[in-house]
Amino acid sequence: MSPVVPQRQRRFEEEHAFVATQTSDVLACLLPETTALCLAAWHVDHTAAQITLLVRSTQTSVPCPLCATPARRIHSRYTRTLADLPWADYRVRLQLCVRKWFCRNRSCRRRIFTERLPTLVAPWARPTLRLAQRLADLGVALGGKAGVRLGQHWSLAVSRQTLLRLLRRLPIPSSATPTVLGVDDFALRKRHTYGTILVDLERHHPVALLPERTADTLAHWLREHPGVAVITRDRSSAYADGARHGAPAATQVADRFHLVQNLAEALTEVFTTQRTALDAVNAAARQQPVPLPDGTVAVPVPPPVTPPRAEQQAAQRAAHRQATYDQVWALHRQGWTVPAIAAQVGHSRHTIERYLRLPTWPVPQHRSSYGRSVLNPYKAYLLERWNAGCRTAIQLFRELQPRGYTGSSRRVAAYASRLRQAQGLPSRRQGRRQQLPVVAEPASPPLTPRRATWLVLGRNDTRTEAEAQQLTQLHTQDPEVAEAIDLAQDFAALVRQRQTERLDPWLKRAATSPLEALQRFAKGLYEDYNAVKAGVTMPWSNGPVEGHINRLKMLKRQMVRRVTHQGITSHRESELEGEFWGHLHNLEPKGRGENSIAEKRLRLKAV
């Protein structure tokens, strides 16, 4: 039986053994490779915050890198300087003493070769393998400049180009051919150059980036990767043809979001030609009192008055657009093609196609920002103070500034003038001694073609009482408007509820409708009938693909002006695939390839 050692004596012996550990043994344990290296000497430079270790290789036999014949004759010795992971705030440099050897195999082309240490450092490399891996991980997470900033806090002296170079050298993770594939396009340069992103919808991982959004490019990839059973896509005819030729046995699924989006575009065209119905609803809303939470009603704030000069400029612009519209139709009737008309009138093909879809020139529309103002977030406070008796515009302006208002005092004064108009006050009169009605903003903003579209397509459970009243008024304005609303709501319901049996009757109703925009929409659904029916039936959609496109956009914005082939397809910057096309390298100003890192980050983070 062993004697019992008192606890105090045992603790003293352990502390003594800990203190007696040799410094060289501690340093040797911290070396990146302990089996093939031995520590000969060390030096600590406190001024430069650097530790220099002199290490030697202990290998007795080294294989030739070409013929793998073990070598035993030493030719000479030399020293390599390596960088290793820092120890606390001290940088670590290794002075590695290695040898050159004679190859014994006389048939080998290499007579003399240098000693390799594959577990320590790559040939001709300066950083050790573990330092290179740490820097690569840093680049995967943050990219170039951000990785440099974090590396400085970790005592890792590295440049942005080194991180990018390490990212480019990393291998692309291999992945099996997906069974369910999502396809969509993304902009390398908006309105100029587009590519195609492929996503595995079962794993939600990006699979590949293609250099174009053409049918041949997609078909070529599908032929090289057989096994895709389901392909989800938007309504693009190019992707439909590419999937048909590249994977004829695969089931094509039209994305439900794009189906509703195409319906919204057709419905917007209908409301654009029915501006009188929208104006009637807006005029009725301005005359109705605004109900308040306490059960009382308030006087609605009148709409802003357009200055005469602005009206004149708007009329001139409308006349110019109508003249362009007439010219486009005149050239179209003469047999001109869309590209030729676009070149002649100086507009894009998209604008020409939109003009040709309109049988008549619509009533001039409001500007796109109609109803939106920098004052909108502060109107509730302004109305509260106004109804409380503060009717001095400059005082209201001064109260808004500490709350974050960045607009001008003239805008506040103009809004105050509208409030006086609603209460029947003369201009610049406070009227404190009068019993004035309460003023409030209308419950719903004025209808424009686009707002009316999304009012119709919105879900019933999210629609407010005021919006429901607006929709009811709009439905009673015109029979064609009522039919468009009914068709749009029925289609949105059958798509959202996956009611496949209602698709064919709806297509027949839309095809016989007097509304040309909805007729064209139904015709497009007939031409892509199988994919549309699969989209209504199957659970797959392009939602995950859109999410990866948003991530890719974020990476591109992080590396602004560096959107090159290397910029988006490099290993770790993008988690999309690294086989990005080489000819895109000249699309943007050369930026040393920080965006080529964009694609690899996206793809490798997913693995």
C-alpha cells in the first residue's frame, strides 16, 4: 500500500515540477511540426515584438519528389525563413535549416532536389501551413479589406492581395448533381450583362454560376450534369428552352411569385388605361371624413397643390411622350422591328415593347413618388400639435428638427397651409379663438395604377377597413375594372391555395375577356401550360434562389467597382461556384480581383 502524501506537500511538488520545465521544451511543443523538427536556438526581440526560432530537420531519408526514391546522400544545406502563427502579441519567424539531396535513381530527371516538409510548409511558400489555413479562413469569412483589419487585431500582418490569392488557390468543394434545381438570372452590370445562378433547392446551396442567361448555356450545363428531375424557373423563354433541350425528362416548374408578378404587370396596364376610375375613387376619398380611434371624425387634409410651372412642365413632358408613342406606332405599322424602332426614337427595347402593348396612349400619370414625402414620418406629430392649438409653421419646424426631420421649413409651411385650408382658416391666421374641427390625414394614400394593383392582389386578412372600402369603390366604377379585379383576385387565390382544378376555367375566362392585357397574360400561360400547372401543384419555388441572389448582390456592393470574373467567382467570397467565366474579367475596371473572391465565399460558407 502506497504512503499517503499530504495535500500541501503534493501541491508543492506539482508546482516545483511545473516551474522546473525547461524553456526549450515549452518552445518545442509550440512548433508547427514536432516529429520532423528540432529546436536548436531561439531569440526574443522585445523591441520588434518578434520571436525567432532556429529549427532543423531531423529526417534521415527523403524521397525524391519525381520518382519517390529514398535519398541518403546530402548535397548541401540552406536556410528558409518562414512565418508562423503569432504567440500573443509576438510575431513568430522560423529559421528552418534544410538540406539538398542527391537522387540515387539514375533514370530520374532530377539529380538534386530540396528537402520537402509536407506537414509544415508548401514548396517555395513563406507562411506555414497552419498560418496559411488561418489566413484562408479569415478571407472566407470577411474577404480582403475586412480580413486585413481583423488580422491586425490578431497580430497577423497580411495584405488584402495575399488573402485574395489564398482564396483563389482553395479548391472548389465538389457537390453531387441536384435533383431539384432552381434557375434564375442576376446582374453583373445592371441592364448590360447578366449571368445565371443555379441552386440546389433540396440543400439550399448554390451549385454553379453560368456566364450568360441564354438557353444554350443552361442546356450545356444540364447535359454535362445529368440527373436533374425538377427545374424551377421564372417565366423566361430562354430558361424554358434551355431546360427542354438540356434535360427533356425533367419537370419544369413556373415560380408562383413570378406568376403573380406577371399578373400584376397586366393589371397595372389595365389601371393605366382606366385612370378616370382611380381619380373618381381618390376624389370620393378626399370628401369623406376620417374616422378617429375615439369614435369621432376629422376633416381630411387636402392634397398638395401643384404649382403652375410644374403643371406646365408636366404637360410638356406628357406631350413629348405621346409624340414618341405616336411615332413608335407609326413605325410599327410600316413594318419596322422593335430594335429598329428603339434605335430610331432613342429609347430602350423595353420601352418600345411597353408602348406597343398599349392600344391607346393612357392619361398622364402621377410621378412615381406621388404621395411620398420626407414629411410623412412626422405628420402624426404635426397633426397632434396642430389640433392642440400650435399653428405656427416655424415653431412646428423647430420642434421637428430634434426628432430627426431633415427637410426644409418651406415644406412644413406648405403642409400647414393645407391644414388651414382643411379647417377653412385664412392664410397665416392661427384662429385660436375659433372652435375648429380636428384635422387628420386620409386613412389610405391616393390610388395610382401600381397601388391599385397591389391593393387588389393583397390578402384579405391584411387589408385594412379603409383599403377594403377603397377596393369596393373601385369595383363599382366601371364594368371592365370590376372584371379585371375579379379575374386578378381569382388567379391569386388559386395560386396561393394550389387549386389546380380552377386553372383551366380561369384561363378560359381570361381568354374571352375584353381586356387585352389579361388576354395576353392568359395566352402566355397557355404557351407555358405544363410549367404553370406544375407551379400551382408542386411545392417547389424559386424563393431560395432569390435569397442567394440577394447575398450575391451584397457581396458585390461590399466590393464596389471590383465586379470582375475573379471578383464574383473566386473561392470564398461568394459561396457560389468557382467556375466563373474568364471573359468577364474585362467587364469592369480592373480591381485586382476582390470580387472574384465573391463567389467562393458564398459557396464555401455553405459547405
